Amino acid sequence: MLTPPRAFSAVIDRGLSALCYHPGMIRIGPRQFEVPMWLWVAVPLAWAIYAAYGSIIYLRIANLPDGYFLLTMKLGAGGALAGFFFSDLARRSILPWYDLIVLAVASFAASSLAIDWLVVAVGEVPSFIAGVVIRAAMSIGVEFNGARLLFATNTIVLIGCGLILALLLTLASRYLLGLPWWAADTRREFQANLVGAYVWLTIAFGGYLAIRFAYQLPLGHPASAVPRWLPVAGACLSAIAALTVQLWLAHRVRRQERNPRHSLKIGALAAACAVAWFYSPGIFGHAGLKLMNNQVRPALRALHILPTPDIAVAGYRVDVPYHEVGVFMGPAMPDGATSFVVVPLPDEYGLSSSSRNPQVHIARRDITLREMTRFFWFDSRKELGEMQATRRGEDAVVRVPLGAIAALAFRSDEYPLVDVKLIGFDAAVPTEAAEQALRRFLRERLQRVSG
């Protein structure tokens, strides 16, 4: 018996509707609930606003309004990306409610790392490229306008970062959903993500430049002329506008998708969380950082699975136990060697207390501002040099008051390649007592190993 035309048409319509986009399902026991459109929009919006709101803790000390605007935009973008990744994957899949916990953690970790890498790339890569181009041009006698070259490299880096971010978001989403990479839907999704990324970058850096040049900050005009509320208010409104465009573009693509909903690859998300935790435990807050540094890493070192870094600088090794919380290794200098090390002063030297944990900073004398800005609190090389010049053959000691705590800067011909700082002892401690403790530490703990 032949199927009547109407019945045949109904069968075709049901088949197409099964293939076209429809909301994902969340299982709670025997029940299944659809993820509504309003929740798909509300989650990234709420996360973006909450993250941007967190920047107000810097409001009292923020003296660079253009940089404060970028900071707020960075926080808002991280929250928006995490919320979008979370809600979008939940709406495009079928998963039990407890998988939402892993999905939320993975979304937060992925967005935090992506935004951090983006900030590092935008901050470091353009100046590096411009420096290489300028040095190459000078070697062949060609002159460049440094400002224009830096602007061009910044633009190229931003375009490249947006491209990479959109590509990673697209491929990761489709892999986790079990969808094909080589498909028309993939291309449409990538295009929407790419435009959304460029909208975010354009609004963020456009607002940054607008504040700078509207108030003529590059010409030395005071930052106090910028209203205190403007950077954070402008960043919040900008983040909402950028997220609106991103969600509108994504919604247009989702309506054209012809893929059934699949189970989410939650195992891959859990593995990604573990890798992200080992790579940067701080992205999971103080509890994640404490668990990693106080339990996991020491256990791995005890089992000889994880190597113990050598606490050394300029041919000197510091004989203290390595611990991530108390020991800090400075960035490498251009020659590839460590620029400085920071270690805790052991309790046996008599300057520690329940509220004071002094640190010893040992830095190369040829350290540059680029390396110092990573950790150093002050630079006393000029004062130390002038003191040594007036007192030939004697050690130089400079006390630096830091409110309730104090610090010493120390230079000696006995350690010709490094300067030493003792930071964080109680301000009531006499200079002589602090100096004796520091000298004893250097005599007992600083060992020359080369040169």
C-alpha cells in the first residue's frame, strides 16, 4: 500500500526536525529538562558582569584609567567566554546534572588560560617582533618609524590572536560534542566565533585608545582628569555590547545546524581540568593552589617523579628546601640565565614571627627593569653604588622602611655578581640585628658553584 502524500510529507518533516537544532537536555534522575534560550543567554551575561564587577577592588589604587579599563575588559571577557562555553555545550548536548560540575570547572579553566595567554601575547609579542625588525633594518641601513611599526605589529598580533582563539573554541566545542570538523556547520561556527572575537578585541582596545587620547594621557595630562567611574562603567557596558553581538552570531549559526544532540565527552573535560590544574593551580583559587603546592607536588618529588628545581643565580646556589609557596625563580635574562631568586628566611635566624615572614632576594647586578617588574619591590642599586664609592673596600647596607615592615639592601665585594635584599622583617628590629642575620644566612646558605 502506497503512503498518502500527506503522511509522506509528515514523515519528512519529522525527520528534518530531528536533524535540525533543538535545545539540549539535562537529566536529573529519570527526568530530562531542556536548556531554554533565556538560560543560554543569562549564564554568560551573569558571569561576565560578575567577573567585571570584581575589578572594583582596584578602584582606589588604580591610577592608570586606560589600563584599568583593559583590566576590567579582560575580567569581563574571561567570564563571558567561560559562561558561553558552559551554557553552549550544555544546550547542544545531552548530559546528567553532575557532569555540569566538570563542565563548569573546565569552562572556567579554559577561559582563564585563554585570556591570560592572550594578554601575554598582546603585551610581549609586538615589542619582540618590532625589536627584531628594527635590528634587522639597522643592520642593512634601513630606517623605520618605531611608533608606526609597533602599531602595525600590535594590529597583526591582535588579528592572529583572534583567529587562534576562534579556531580553538570551534574545534574544542565540536570535538567534545562528537561533531565532524570538516563540515559546513564547522565553517559557519568558526566564522561566528571569529567575528565575535574580533568584536571583543576591537571594543576592548578601541575603548583603551579612546580613554588615552580623549584625555591626552600620552601627552602627560593628569590621569586624575578621567572620572573614577568611567573605566569600569565603560568596560562593563562594552563587555555587554560585545557579548550581545557574540550571542546573536552564535544563535544564527545554531538555527542552521543539522546535527542530533550527543553525549558530551566528559572524560576529556576532566583530563583537561587535571592538566590545567598542574599547569596553573592558581586558576582554581587558593584551595587548588594550596592542595597542589602543599600535598601533590611534594609527594611527586618524594617519589622522584617531579624534579626539584635548582635554586641558583649568577653561579650561586641557595641551600634552602624548595617549596612553590616560599621560593620564586625570576624570569630568564637575555643570556638565558635566571635573573633572581627569592627564598624564605628560615626561622632559625630569629627574624620570623607569627605575623612576619622575611624573604631574601638575591639578584644579578645587571638585572634590567623588565625582569625586576616581575617581583622586586624596590631598586637600591644606585644607593648601594654611591655608598660603596664613598667607602672603598667596605660593604654597603641600606635600610628601606616599608611601613610596619622594613627591608635591607646589601652589597659586598665578597659576592661581586649579585645584590641581596632582606625584605619583610619587623620595623622595630634594629638594623644591626637584621644585618647580622642576613650576613649569617649568606655565610651559611649561599654557596659558590661556578666561576
